[in-house]
Amino acid sequence: MTDFPLRHGIFLAPYHPVEEGPTTWMRNDLDLCRWWDDLGFDEVWVGEHHSGGYEMISSPELFIAAAAEITKRIRFGTGVITLPYHNPLMVANRITQLDHMTRGRVMFGFGPGLLVTDAHMLGLHAGQTRDRMIEALEVILRLLHGETVTKKTEWFELKDARVHLLPYTRPIPHLAVASAGTPSGGRAAGKYGLSMLCVAASEIGGFDVLGSNWQIANEVAAEYGNTMERGDLRLVAPLHIAETREKARENVRFGIERWAKYYDLVAPNPFDTKGRDVVDILIESKRAVIGTPDDAIAMIERLQAKQGAFGAFMAQHVDWADREQTRKSYELYARFVMPHFAKTNVNRVETLKWMADNDAAFKKERKSASEAAFVQHEEAKKARAKGSQAAE
């Protein structure tokens, strides 16, 4: 048992096919944010990408600003801002502004960047990005805490720099570092006392290192006097659920092949289909859920068995099914998966069982009460008749 409930969120890269208009998809993503808010999801994390075609949101801050205006309670995270692509003062200023605009509903997720083509367009080598992420992070943390920073590196220079606004959230907004297959995310989380966003938790490489990356984070945290909080740990995995496994498989035929071709281009662990069905590969390898709410529950429990307790499961939003089937998938998740882990039905189940176990006694009591009511009715009837006769 833990002292924190499992939260449920969405990781919105997003993955949208290039055959359809981007404007329509962006409006659909905003509508989904409202839907997730209504269903009771806790968080939405929005990605930043600049190439590849599919993952078409280049500014998660802009998207979050729009989504926050049409939702009530759900929180939003940048998932992630790629720090090596931005001047750290600009990042800090945008986050603090968004923190005020959302009245504290924003979380700051960051990473080194996944798409090599993004880095290429900016004249960066992939080997440079992790070190630059740390350089930017150290400055951003100082700026968010209100410090004035003067610093020069090979790729940015600040002179007497300070954020225009101090954060709405005190002392600073929640920070999360992306963690996948390498230990760099865990090391950064431990050193700076941050949370971890495990963006490849169900993938072969990512799943295998869940425990070791968490251990690294805790070891580094101890060196720097920090403590890692399991309640802030987030694990991401893709899913689509329906009433039956057969229906779920049928639903994802809408877009899964297009997605798989794109995924093979950008992912560290591409599919090696060799003529095999990508749906079979995803299910058999346990990299994704394509099935029922029970299968989603099993996925999360598998992650818990591997990782130990963690704070939030993030369903990676993928355009495998059409829009109505996708919305239905999230509705089923809210109806069956969320209450399973929240144990909101424990008393209802126990009460129903108690009623069933004592059914014979309760029926006897109900029958006795019913018979007594008839007897009372007859006695009252006789008394009225006797009263009428006396009056005559």
C-alpha cells in the first residue's frame, strides 16, 4: 500500500497522419482535452517536435494555453520542452507566464530531444543535446527561483538576466525530466531533486531499465541531499481499449499501420515486422494494450510489479482508431480502469456481497414485515367496522 493514489493522465505527442489536415487534428486534440477533463483524467503532457510530419505541435506552451481555457481542473505538462533548442531565459519566461495564465495548472517537463532530425535542422549533433540540456536546466532553475544570472557558454549568453515574472506556483512549478533508455534522465532527476517522466516504460529497452534508472536516480539524489518521490514518478505506455479484444483489434486497423511506419523512422527500438502483423507484435511483446479494460489493468499492474509503486500512468495518445472509437476507449478507461486502482467500489462490492450472504434472513424479515402489515390492516379494518356499528 502507498500513501498516494494512482493518478491517470495522457501523453499527447501527438501522432497525427500526414494524409489529413493539421488544423482539424489540432481542434480535435483540444476537444479531447475537454473530454479527458470531463472523464476525470488528472494530467495531459504535450510534446514539442519540429520535424517528421506526424508529431506536429512545435510549441506545447501555445497548445496548453488554449487547452487550459476550455478545461476546469486537469493539469498540463510540457512533455517535453527540448532545452538544447532554446535560450534558457526564454524558456523560464514562457513557463512563468503560462503558470500565471493557468493559475498553477502547468508542469514543466523537459528533455534533450528524441528526433535526430530536429537537432539536425538546428545544426546540432545528437551527442551534444544531453550536456546542453543540463547547462540550460541549471540556469532555468536559478531563474525560476528569482536569481539574476550572468553566464556564457558555447551556445548561449546571459547578462544580468532575470525572469520577467516570478512563478504563480511557489516556490516554482513542478518539474519533470524525460527518462527513456539511458541513465541521463535518472541522473538529472536525482541531482536536482526532480520527478521523472518515463516516456518508453512499456518498450523493450525502456521496460528493462525501469528499476535501474530509478535506482540511479535515488543513488544520485542521496549524494546531493535530495529525496526521490515515487508519487511523482510517471510511466507512459500506448493503449486502445474496447468492449472486446476482437473489437479493439478491429478498431486500430484504422491507423496503426501508418503509425508503425512513422515509428520505425524515429524510435530507438523500431519494429522488425518481417511481414508480421504489427498488432500481434505490440500485443505479444506487451509494448501496448490493444484489448479490454482488464488488459489495461494488467498492463499497469505489470509496470507496478517491475517498477514498484509509481504516481501516474500516462496513456500515450495514438491515432490508431477513428475519433469516436478513440473517445470510447478513454470512456471505458474512466469507467473501469480508474475505479479499479482507486478502489472506489470496495464498499459497494462488500455491501452487495453482504446482502447476498444474508439474503435468506433478509427475505424472511421482509416476509414477516409484510405479513404483519396485512394483519395490522385487517385489525384496523375490524376496528373501523366495530366503531361504525357502535355509532349506529
